[in-house]
Amino acid sequence: MKARKIIYSICLIALFTLTINIFSAHAAPVAPNTTTTNDTLLELSTDKEAYKTGDIIQLTIKIGGSSTVDIYMTATFPDGAFASYTAETMTPNATGSIIPLAKSVPLSTINGTYTLPIPVVPLFPEGTSEIWLVFVKAGRNPMVLENWLADSMVYLTVDQNEDIDPLFDLESKTFTASLGEIGTIEITFGQATVDNGTITGSANGSITVTLPNGETRKRELTGTYSYSENNLTVQLEGDEDSINITLTINDDGTLTGSYETGDGKSGDINFTIPK
């Protein structure tokens, strides 16, 4: 039943009625596993490598060519279950054999790029699923690779525990970094929430400055942070200070970026993610 809804949306909306809007590919797609032959193009891609509850998968489908093809669509789910579908029944074939989604489709009637939004829940279980589309020469045996004109596959990984994003590891942790001649800053990140792929939460901080007489003074700050696509923004304010920090989360466990204070001071800033 989960896969029925996916296939129904793709075949009836994207391939046949074409009532979805045609877009240029605007997301940063995950590199697909794609093979093309002659003038035939078939490419699936997704906007992210992994998803969590509440996300919308942006599945992009690129189709090109002039051949007439049979279309096959299959899904393999995390538990190993395999499904092959027809447009008539929209249910998996009970015998487990490969059956066509649609037959004798002129590609010239469906050429284009389509972006299809698919909600993660309830369509995909936790784990990694595979979705395949294959164009086969019309009327030919799909089990013979020479009859394939194009094929494409995407992995769809779902973590329903919402624990796939590295920023969740930053909750309740404290970072310290230099602000050059200003002094040092300390930031503690609060609990995060997710809305449409953007993570937000509250943050507390302080700036420690050194006075001309050598004494140090700590100024308290409060504010918010937000995170999307590996970009982290922190905005903090206090009675005497305000600061805006823009950071990138790097694969090596560091945060690098820049800061700007309310009185116009700016510079580079670097953090190491605490273990």
C-alpha cells in the first residue's frame, strides 16, 4: 500500500496526464545511477541523501528521446520486499516477475523535466529503499539488457528518529571561539525543532572582553540559531552587545565562517564541534 501511492502519483501525474508543472532542475540533486543509449534519456534524482519525518522528497525526473518504449518501475524496500507494478492495478505482481508499468509509450509525448513532491510519511518506511525506472524497446524482453534504452535508480533513505542531521548532536553543547581583539565568545545551543527542512532553536551565549586595566568582563547574550543545507546562522543580543554569526558545518567536525557585531566589527570565526 505504501508503494501504491508513490507509483500512482508518478505514473498518472508525471508520465500520463502531465498535469504537474514542468521545471528546470532547480534542486542540488543526488547523483543518480543512470544509463542512456542513443538519444534516449532517463534520469531520477532527489534533493537530499537522507530524509526524516515531515520532509518532502523532491523527486526530479528527466525524460528525453523519440523512441517508443515499454516502461518498467520497481521498488525494493528495506526489508527486502520487491514490487513490480502495472498502471492498471497499481499493485505489486504476486508472482514476483517483472511486468510493465506502461507499454508502447512514445517518449516524444512526455519529454521534459518534472519535479514531483512526495511526503516521506506514510509512503516510506525507515531505512533505505530503491526506486528504479527502465525504458525498454517496445515489445522486447526486459530481461535482456540489450533491449534497454535507458534506466535510472535512486536510493531513498529515511530515519524516522530524526537523528540523521549532524546539528542534532550540537544540542546542549557549548562552543568557544576567538573574536580577535574583542575577546572570546561562548555559545550554548538549545533544543532544536524541524520545520520544512530548516532546524531552529534558542541559544545562549556570552562575550568575554578584556578591559584596559587587564580585568575581564563577561557580557551575557541570548538569541536563536537556524540551520539548513549545512549553513548555520546564530543571532545573539545583550544589553551592550549584539552579534550575527554565519557558519558552514564541515565534514571534519569544524564550523568555519564569519561574524559581525552590532557596532560594525567583523572577522573570521572557527569552532570545533565538541565530542
